[in-house]
Amino acid sequence: MSVYRRIFSKKYQNLMYPGERLRFDIINPLCIFLLCSIGLLFIYSAQISYDGGHWKRQLFFILVGVGSYTTISAVNYKLILQYAHFIYIAGIFGLLLTMPFSPISVDQMGARRWIDVGIRIQPTEGAKIGTLIMAASILARSEIGTVKDSLLVLTKVAAVFLLPMLLIFLQPDLGSSLVFPPMIFALLYVSRLSEKFFLSAFAAFAIALAVLGVDLYGYSQHLEAQREAKNTGSSEVISDYQSLLPIHNYQRNRILTFVAPDVVDPTGTGASWNANQAKISAATGGWSGKGYLKGTQAQLGYLPQAVAHNDFIFSVIAEETGFLGSAFVVGLFCLMVANGIRIAGLARDRFGMQLAIGVSILFLVHFFINIGMTIGITPITGLPLPFLSYGGSFVLSCFILQGLVQSVYRYRKDFS
């Protein structure tokens, strides 16, 4: 209640005076409206063959999201800066509730990514928002220079990012944990950190990639040995693959499905099935598509029902609207991201700039990886497509994040 009073007390009335309410960016809301409309249409199309009703729930989530967007965009982001610590702690607490010791965590297919409080909630989405706000607040309050001069700040930012990344990784949810590094590097880059830091980070990334490559090679050899023993009828027992890296074999399978599908799934009916069917959907759409409700991959079940309306919704769009429809969707995302970066440039303070940049990069990562895994240029990670993929927590978080960008635009001249 005290927070409510502070927001609407006379002391903060100047943050929301009528002259400021007239300032409103129309580009991103227009993109959101169009993307949500397209999402509803094609969630319905993906499920029409078995009378799925997810589009109705998606419509409900969108209406709740619009309310959240309106509320967040009406609040001056200066107030959000003051409560950054509490927002971050709430996000971490939500992630802790997904751990095995929590009585409300939900175990689904070996992963604990949801909590059940009457409805299922995915705390990962709230943690993304809290982490972005907390990191932006630290960087906005700190002086950034050389790496040596900024060690304390970098340590704080690293701790803020690594804690939720670790908790998300343990769920396990490798895809969601991968959105954090691009976001933090973007925030540090616009903070004008020394170039030596990014060169060192790139070198560390190259080393990590090499270590992962060695691990994947060992795993591929293990799979070959298992297949050889099965084909020859050998009675030799091959033990499970052992590795020092904290990743699961199904995650290795997803990566190998991208880089070497013949190794992990020679027949194309196992780990690479979804990826293959998604590419077929996109490829058969042609220039203008097969027509709305006339796609076959999802409706005939080749693209599984469990993923057609969420992770692979772009495949359905590409098949039914072709290159033209796909290009329109990609154009909307590019416009949204570019406009977010424009708003970051208009901000007159570092916190507003960091928020707008962080949100834009977060959407760019989701957009690039999701569409990339649909057309076969990125591994399958399970990252949904903003405003298009089905999902309550994710849709709501997208509206909140875009509400922050709108707040930066509306109150960019107020910061003091």
C-alpha cells in the first residue's frame, strides 16, 4: 500500500501531468497490435484440425497484457529506478519457487520451469525483467571507464546476471539462460566500457565454444559406438556418456541436430523431426503461401501439436502466407527493435537509455533465435516468438517490457 501511495501522492503528481500524457510513441503499439492479431489468427490455424482453444486463452492473456502495458507506460520510470532492488529480489524469489524443494513447483517432462498457484506461472519471465532493471540501475548510478577502474561495477553486474542465469539453467532451461549474455554485453557497450573488456570476453567465448566442441565430438563418438554395437548385435555394454560440462544429453542432441543431424538422428524421425518439419513448412509456403487455414504440416500433425502454436508458430505463418507474409512479420519485428533503439537515443539519462536498449536486445535475441531455428540457421532452444507464440507468462512479460520502453519515451524529459 505504501508503494501505491508513493506513486499517486502529490509529490509524484508532476511525473504524470497532462502535458506529459500527450507524449506517446505510436510505432511500437502499432507493431504490437499487428503481431498479436497475427498470433491469434495462426494459433487458431495451427489447432483447427483438433479444435484447440488456445487462441481464446491467448486473447485473454493479451487483454491482461494491454492493461499491464497501459499501467507500466503511465508510470515514470524514475520510480522504477527507486524500486529496482525489490523488483530484482521478487524475480529471484520466483525462480527459487521452481526449485525441487518448493511445494508449488511443477515438474513437467523432467524440467521445473513453472509454479502452480491456481494458474501456472513461469517465473523466468519475471526474472528477465527484474534482472534488466537491476543491471540498468547499477550502470546508471556508476561511473564506467577502463576495466581496471570499473572492476567493482562489473562484479556487481556479473553477480546480478549470473544468479538468475544459474537458477534458470538448473531448471533446466538452456534457451532462456542464453538471452542474458547478449543483453548484458549490450548494456555494457552503451555504457562505453573499454574495448579491452569486449576483446577479452570474445576470447573467453571462443575458448568456451572450443570446449563445447570437444565435448560434442566426444558425445558424437559415444553415439556412434552405441549405434555400432546395436547394429552388430554386440553384447558389450556401453556406459552412459560422462562429461564435466553441466549440460544434459538432450541439450547436446539439440545442438548436434543443428550442426550434425546425421550423427544424432540418421533417420530424421527422432531429435531432428521438429526442425525438419519446420523447414519443410517454411520452404513449401512459396511466394504467397498456401492460404490461411490451408497449411498441411501442422494440421496433418507432421509439425507436432505440442509445438506448432508456440515455439514453431512462425512455421505455420510461413507455410500459409509464404515469403510475403513472413517478410511482413520480420519487418514488424525489425521496426519494433529499431524504434526501441531510437527511443534509447532520445533518452536524456543513462537509466532510460539502458532500459530501452536492454528491452530491444532481448526482443532481438528472441526474434533471431526463434525464426532462425525455424529455418535451420540456429539450434532449437525453445525460445518463443514475442506476441506471436502462445503463452501467458511470456506474453505478459513482453507487454511489460514494451511498457517500460513507452515510459522511457513519455518521460524522457523529466529525469533529474
